[in-house]
Amino acid sequence: MKGHKKHTKHTALIKPNGGTYHRNEWAIIGAPCDIIDQLAKNINKNLVKELSWGYLNAEHKKKRKPNAYQSSLTDNISHQTLHFNHTIGLKQHRKFFSHLDGLLVNGNHFLGDKQIVIIHEAKKESLQKKLDRLTDVRMIILMHSYDDIYDFVIEHLENPDQVKIFRIDQLEKITDEIHRVYTQNIPPLNGIVLSGGKSQRMGTDKGALTYHDKEQREYEADLLNKYCSQTFISCRKNQDELIETNYKKVYDTFEGLGPYGGILSAFREQPNAAWLTLACDLPYMTSSTIKQLTASRNPRKLATCFYNPETEFPEPLITIWEPRAYPVLLEFLSEGYSCPRKVLINTDIEMIEMEDIQEMKNVNSSEEREEAEGYLKKS
């Protein structure tokens, strides 16, 4: 029927970058498993000082089940071992590797988002049958300098001139290339002013107050915009007509959760970006503090934040949240927690000292507002 729109059963969501198992996933394929295992081990040895890597493999021999339980965790003091006697759905694997910077995958057994192809005669026929796995070949590894790359591999490549070619003993060049790709793909940093609260203690919209000759949310957005790729204002949908701004808005799609919902809504909008969140009630905040935070950003951690000496806890609303934080925030929510500080306390973060802790001070009441106005007039 003309003009008829196709019915879609599910809400269209932006999916995180990467493959089935990790955002930064490299499958090694084309050689016997012992050679793949050794190459993966050598790559990890070279990268381990700067990056944390994992390895996904499969055993050829069927081992005896470790115990009669469906799942078990053994704490061996120095490390922990997790056993499953049941099948885990493919879409559930990422949570096991989310703390890593990258994941190497045995491509003989599993698919990978990016591929390293080894030219090995023993696996030539097998590789030819698995060309559908070669979706984004980044490197070709030769066992010997005189090896020829198979014609069927070259013909399959979309951009053969862009594929790096190394010998298997050129380990430093192999790991340098992996490190280069990782560095070039550090998530962009977005900024967002969290202004979706109801300002009940203040009695008026805190984001609309003017301490710096403009609305506070606009002032803070301007601060963020100097250091972020994109800047947004977070608000409730029913605030839309009340907020006039040149910045794009992110509406709360996780309602009733306060700042936690604002952070989750930002990630739902762009799950492949890091988000620098700033509460709208920080009139003492200056550009130098935002600069300090962005300069200290550690994308290998779940978040980069300031230490609050008054509470002796991390400060969650002046924080850079990396994309790996998104599933963790959702997991905490599923356990009944909606406190971003609790997430920071219980995860691996980068925490720094703020040069001027006055800038950390929230203004939530009319008395605090008068104090801030007096302070800012004198400064």
C-alpha cells in the first residue's frame, strides 16, 4: 500500500562499537591453534605494561566438568576462577571482558570484529572455507619472508593496500600496529550539563539562575564546549519549552532517577562516546578545572573523577564516564542502585585531586545562592 510504513517491533537503539565479545576485538585466524595461542601470548607480553588484554579460546579435548554446580566461583587468593556448566548466550559475553582494553580471539573457533590473518600452509584449505569471517582484515602475518599471500585472500580484501604485512617474528611491529589502532580509536569526549532536576530545595530552576551574566546551564555548557567534541543540555521532556539554548538537548528517558537517569540517557543517545557530566548547580566551576579533568582522563578506567575531601568519596557529577561504564551503570540499576557515587566506589576508576575544592561546591538553597553571588562578585 502506498505510503504504508513498515512496522518495526523493537525500538531502534544505537549499538556499541565492536564485536560479540568486546569493543576492541582482534581475531587471529589461518594457522594451527598452537601457533595462534603463542602469538596471542607474545602480543599480550608486549602490551601488558600499557594495556590490559584478554584471550578467548576453545579447548579441543572435552574436559571433565569441574563440579556438579551449574556455576561456581573459586577464590584462589591471587586469582579467581569462574566455571559454567551451562551455555551462555552470545549477547551476554561482553560483561565478562568489559574491564579489558582489548580482546584477542582464536579465529579458528570464534568470530572477531577485526582480523589478523596468518599465512600457514597447514590451514590454507580451512582458511579458504572461512572467508566469510574475514570482514575487516587489518594485518597479514607471514610465517617466512618468502611466503606468498594466497590469491583468494587478496581477492577477498576490500582495501588490500591498507592491510599491514609482517613476519611472525616481527612482534614489535605487530604490537605497535595494535597499539596504534587502539590509540586512534579512543572514544570521543562529549559534555553534558545535568539540569533535569526539579530544584525543590531552591524553589526555582537552578539551571536558569544567573551567576555569570547568563543562565547557569548555558555557562557550564560553554565551559564544557571548550574541551568536548559535542556539548548537550540534559533535561526532562516537559522542560523543553522552558529551556532556550543553542546546545542540543538530551531528554531523560530513564525517568525518576535524578542524575543517574541523565547519565544513562546520554549513553543511550551515544553509547560509543565518553561523557563528561557536570551538575547544573556548580557556580564556582571554572574552565581550569574542566581542563584539569580532561587532561587527566584515563580511557582505560571506567571513569575519571575528582576526590571529594569533605565526603572522602569520589565526586560523581564532575566526572568523565567512559563507554564501558554504560553496561555497568545498567547492571547497578538492575540491582536496585541509582547512586552514581556508589558505582564509582565499587569499580576501577581514575581519581584525582581538584586544585581548588571550592569549585566542587553545589548550590541547592537560597542561602547558598546568596553566598555564591557574594563570593563571585568579589572574585
